[in-house]
Amino acid sequence: MGVAEVLRAKDADGEGRGAAAGRVVRAVRAVPERVRGRRRGGTCGPGGPEPAADQAEATPDPGFRGPFADGPPPEALVVDQPSLTTFGLGEVRRMVVVNVVLTLHLLRRVLPSLLRFNRKRAAAAASKGLIDGFVALGPTYVKLGQLIASSPGIFPKPLSDEALRCLDEVPPFDGSDAEELIRKDLGRPVAELFTSFECEPLAAASVGQVHGCVLPDGRDAVVKLQRPNIRDRMATDLRIMHRGARLVARFSNMARSANVLGIVEDLHAVTFQELNPVVEAHRQTRFRDGLSAFGDNEWVTAPEVYWDYCGPNMICMERLYGFPVDEFETLRERDIEVELVLRRGVKVWMEAALCHGVFHGDVHAGNLWMLEDRRLAFLDFGIMGELDEGWKQLLKDQFTTTMLDDDFSRVARAFKRVGAFPEDAGSDEEVGMRMKIVFTAMLDSGLSDVNLGELLSSIVGLMDQYSEKGTPRELVLVIKQLLYFERYAKELAPKWLMFRDLYLMKNVLGEPVLAAASERGIDLPE
């Protein structure tokens, strides 16, 4: 996907609160008093939550240890990405089905609009029909719809608006299927694993769904399950999309400009990372462990992974209770120091990206929650990024400049060092001066007075122009998260100078930041 287009991909419904990753983890919000279909023993089939006769006396084993109780083995952390270019009889059959389904849904919506034709009505009808088809075709096309919904700057507005339905219209699979998945992964029926299990899912997404449960020791938990038989279907669908994108790009300048081939390739890479729950759980654990690395950050958390109850296709984790950070009125009603909450969250995210190695790559509001105890929680670790040392140092140099000494020649050298700017772009001082002119307005204004998205898009556009390799996907993820944080800041802390805030680099840059804070008479929060 083209970098400039990605940077404009802020979710049209408030940063994609229902996107696939977010919808799954929003499950932790449901409070126990409102749980439906909770049961002890038995099955989640047509008979309801009552225990089956032969399982009525089943009790969970408090000493149970699943296949990953001692942590995942190295082979479980390998992301297996099937080829995008393989194309056989299965793909041909599926392609026929896809074409028929999309055509029928488009005709059903478009034909009535032709009776009173106008361009706007036709575009809206076609968009409705296309998304109807996506929902009917299942997970891969729902994910494509979610990408369209979260990228209104790339796609026509009627289509991106209509695609918002893909954030919500994902039917769950049966609770009995969920129980069978758990049995296959952990080797025992649900009644022998959990004190109680909620047959009705708390949330469903394109890749999986979440059920609430209680562990034998009384801890509230959730299990995140991958949809049955999803991998082969998604591999087939992505191959069809890839072939279609190549064909469209050959004949359409607009498709080439939007880099539709790159969109499918990026979707392929992200999808098969998400289809390895063990990798997600491992990253979540690494992120959570990093929170305490500097002895602070007690006001920020992430769900603990319960490895005893994890398997190849499921994650069991701590259940948290709260609400998304973009429920701004709720935040205000509870008299929460919203600017401090936001600063704490961005600080933790920066430390993850620049110190600990793996950072959260999807901080839309569905994945960033205010908990009942006033801690901020990062949720859902299906999409993560990791910068190499060169890009980490570049970002450290940039923050050293913006927070401490305004020496933009340092930033110019850093960009040249990673190949983002060519050596012949000018001297470090000349390039630095040009960057300073561009940056100064943003640095010394509250976020309500600048358009961070347009500014970052233009800067990264220069990287794409000058570097044959373009901008690394990981750096694109970094910038996209800054755009998410920008949205929250404009609502919650409009005068906050994010790129001048020493607190964010307190642990990353260490002593120079502490010395600058002391010299300027600034008290850094705990």
C-alpha cells in the first residue's frame, strides 16, 4: 500500500472502533451481571446451557496445564504465509462463486436505482451492493471491507461509508463449535477446564470470536478463538484478489496510483500474522512485560495471557472492564485527568517502539480502553510492528531535536543514514533548515491547530520519492499510530504539544530529559 495513502487511513467511524482486531477484544467490556448463556458443564447446543446428563458432575481441574503452559515453543511462533501466486482449480471454482455473488448483490441494489437515475444515487447503490456481497462472501472480504472503511482517503466516500457495515455485520459461529475448538486445542471438554463458560460470544470478528469464562481459581477470563477452517478459505480468496488486482492495475491508472496490488499484499501479510494466535499471545506478553521495565507505568496495562489455557488456535487471557477512550463524554463525566491519561498511553507506546522492540500497531479506540479502576489498557495484539535499530535511532534523534535542542541537522543525518533522503539532497544543515521550517508550526502549536496527517504524509511522500525501497511497513505503522493519538489529543488535550513533551521520552532518552526538565522547572508525572 502506498505510504501517503496509508497515512490518510483514519477510520471514518472514530478510528475504526469495530475493526476486526478491535471487535474481538471489545468482548472484555461485558460485565458479568449481563452475561447470557453462562453454564456449568454440558454443551452449548440446542438444549441450552443446562448440563448434559453424562457431564452434570464434571468439575474443572485446578491443576490443568495445556500444551503451552511453559510458553510457546519456537516452531509455534513461525508465521506460515502461503503463496499468493498459486492458482489452481480451487481458486477457479471460488472465483466463479465470488463473481456470481458480487454480481447478484450489485444488480439487486443498482437496478431499482436506475428508475430514477442520478450519479449520487447510483454510486450509493453500487456501494451498498458491493458491501452486501462482501458480507455474504465471508471473512476475507469482510476484512477487505474493514480496510476500505478505515481508509476513506483512498476509496470513494460512498464506498468507505458503506463499508462501515463490515465493522459490525460479522455473524458469530455456534457456541457448540467454540466448545469443540477448545476441546481439540486443550484435549478436554469445557466442563473440565472452566468453572463456567459463556455459550454466547461476547464479540465476533472476521478472524475469530471471544467467549467469557471463569477459571477454576475464580479469575474472570476470556478465550479468543479462531474461526474453524478459515485459513484455506482466506488463502484462496487472497490469491483471487491478488490476480484481480494485477489485472486492474494493468489497465487503470487510478488502480496503479492507489497501489491496489500493494493493498492486497499488505492484507495478506497482516492476515496470516493474525491467523497465528500463538504469535499474538507471545507479543502481548512481551508488551505487557515491558510496561514495568523502568519501574513506572503502573497506570497502564494490558491483559495477562494465561498460558496454561492457550492452544494452537486459541488465546486465554485476563478479562478487563472498561470503555473505549473515544467515549469522550463518559471520560469527562467521570472527572478523569484526560490529558494525563493520554500522555501516559503515548509514553508507554513510545517506550515499546524505541526500547522494547515490539509495539502495538493498531491503537484505534476499540483497542485502547479506560478501565473502571482508571488505568489505561492496550488491547488486541494481532497487528504489531518492530523497528530495526536504524529507524529506532532516527526516531530518538528526532525527539532529541524536538524536545531538547532544535538541531535539525541531526535529523537530516539520521534520514540520510537510513536511506530515506539521498546524500545529494543537500548538506545536513540545508536539509535540516528546510525540515525545521516545516516542523516548527507543528511543534509550537497545540494539536487542534495543525493537521498532523497532511504534514506526515508529505514528509513520508518525500521518502518514497527519494528512496528505492520506500518507507518500511513498520515506520508506516508508527506514523499511523501517531495519527490515532492525534485524534484523541485534539478532543481530550487540544493544546498539548506532543512533540515537545519531555515526559514521553523520560525513559527513552533518560538523563538529558531529566536534566532539561529540571532546568526548565517542569515536574514530570509519575
